[in-house]
Amino acid sequence: MSDRKNKLAGKIAVVTGASKGIGAAIAKHLAAEGAAVVVNYASSREGADRVVTEIAAQGGNAVAAQANVAKQKDIERLFAETHKAFGALDILVNNAGIYEGAPIGEITEENFHRHFDLNVLGLILATQEAIKHFGPAGGSIVNISSVVSTLSPAGMAVYNATKSAVDGLTRTFAKELGARKIRVNSVNPGPVETEGIHSAGILDKIQAYAAVTPLGRIGQPDDIAPAVVFLASPDSGWITGESLYLTGGLR
Ligand code: NDP
């Protein structure tokens, strides 16, 4: 592709939850920089195939891989398949996540476990499995957290708790994995218009943030992906354990 800079040439990346939304944009941007990308999805085979086709049409390299990132066996299979297809891993983007609002009176065990099983346990298990596949040169893990961990909006306590946990895990894993040259950072987006926001029927609620955002609009997936490329690339080689807020100034 004409504007390809190949900052990630020869690198292998896994992006969880890349069949749509922010994950799909991240997969496309990583591929545009030359990385071979595994486009993970849970159920949207069609969406993942579309992302792979778009990447191939731009001259990039990607494959779709189904795995429920809340399940350890699926995660093991995802990284085994990645290794088989491409070899050692360089980049993991822990993007798969869910968000369902529930004020305190409506929080249920089921709602709690659904969030924590994917947003927190899934991220831990994916990280644990991925590091078995990083080579001696190390690599980069980018966790997709959220501005909710500092904005703390009413009605989002459980989701907020998962993303606050992601920020903590990011800092601790950075310390544990530094000796292996594996950097761990997060990006914390503000409200971003995605398929997930549309299907949850909360676009109006999200759009309302534009009025209190210094840059005057909510985000799009393409506002987020370049920062992930930066954190995945050698340009950020001295950065680990950080959270980068991408919020149009909303934070
Ligand atoms: P979308 O709902 O648009 O997309 C979610 C993606 O995650 C899909 O590819 C979906 O795959 C995948 N996914 C869902 N469950 C699983 C699972 N169990 N295993 C593997 N993949 C799964 O979400 P967004 O793009 O809006 O959000 C992506 C991330 O960004 C999340 O972590 C979210 O918390 C975070 N975020 C989002 C913001 C926003 O305003 N949109 C703001 C801040 C952070 P499939 O379609 O196959 O189910």
C-alpha cells in the first residue's frame, strides 16, 4: 500500500476481538505497518473474514482465528495455531472486552462474572499463554483499558472495576516481564463509536460526551489504532507500565 512504512515488518501480532470495532481497526493498522496479524473473534466469523480480506487487499498478511478469550482451552488453541501459522510472537493486543451498564441495585453475579471472566481473567490467561510464545528479543503487549477507570461514570461500576484491574495488571506485568524485554502498556480510550456501542443501543449516551470533550467529538476506532501501533513498535522501546489516554481531552 502506498503509505506503508513497514515499522512492524516481520513482526507477528495477535489481536483479540478483532472482528469489529476498535480491534478491527488495530488489526488493520498493525498489518499496514507490515505485521502478520491473527484476527481473533468469538462468534463473528464473517466480520473477522472481512477484516482479513481488507488487509489482504492492501497487500498485508492476516488470518482469522476463533477463540473465546474467556476460556483457557480456547486461548491455548489460539496461540498454538498462531505459532503454527507464523512462528514466534512479537505483539499481543488484549482488546476483547464487554461493557454492560448496571447501577448498584442491578449488579448480579452473572453480570459480574461475565465482565471479569473476559475483561480481566481472559486478559491474564491470554498474557500468560502469549509469553510462552515470545522469542528472546521480547516484544510488546498492549492492553485496551478505558477512560472509565478514571472517569468512573455512574452505572458502570463493574465495567469500571474490570478496567481499573487492567491498569493495575499492566503496571505489574510490566515489572514482571521487563527482564524478558516484553513491554506492557495500556491505551485507555474515551467513548468510541463501534459496532458494540451501536448494538448495545447506547450511542446517544456516548454521543453526549462530545459536549464535555475538549476536542468536541467522540472517538472513532481509527483514533485509537495508531497509538497501539506506536506502543507495539520500537518507537516506544523505553516505555513500559504506562497507560496512554486517548480521549480528546475528556479524562
Ligand atoms: P465491539 O463490541 O465493537 O467489539 C468487540 C470485539 O470483541 C468483537 O470482535 C468480538 O468478537 C470480540 N469479543 C467479544 N467477546 C469475546 C470473547 N469472549 N472472546 C474473544 N473475542 C470476543 O467492542 P469495542 O470495539 O467497542 O470495544 C473493544 C475494547 O475497547 C473493549 O475492551 C472495550 O472495553 C474497550 N473500550 C471501548 C470503548 C468504546 O467506547 N467503544 C471505550 C473504551 C474502551 P465477536 O464479534 O466474534 O463476538
